[in-house]
Amino acid sequence: MLKEDSAIVLIKNYGKINLKLKDIMISKNITRNSLSRAIHTRFEVVDKWYKNDIEKIDADILARLCYVLKCQVCDIIEYSE
């Protein structure tokens, strides 16, 4: 059992995951529509990634994004404290 003062649930400022998909898409001149078709998923899925509005990271979607955009995970996702 974890002590209360060492449990991660008690940490209030543990940082944030930021998505940089919008920047990559702008630099490569790719629209959300064309990307959603290229990775075979719904527009709404790409739109959430584009707007940095996802709660859980889908590894399959992330792999497809990296493959189509010819980039690495670290190009799309960053952690900030």
C-alpha cells in the first residue's frame, strides 16, 4: 500500500501532454480531411488530435499518423511540466 504523501494521485501539478499535430500538418500543407482519409479513420478523430483535445492516446492512430506524415512519435507528442 502506498503512503498518502507518495501516491501519484496526490500530485496536483504533474504536467501535460501536448499534441503538435496541427503544426506538422500546417508545415506539410495537409488538411484534416486528407489526413483522415490517408490513415483510414473518421474526420472527428483527426480533428480531436488536431485540436489537442484527446483524453487517451490510441497507439494505432499514433502509428498511422507517424507512418503517413513520415515522422516520429516525439514530433507529434511532447510532455511539459
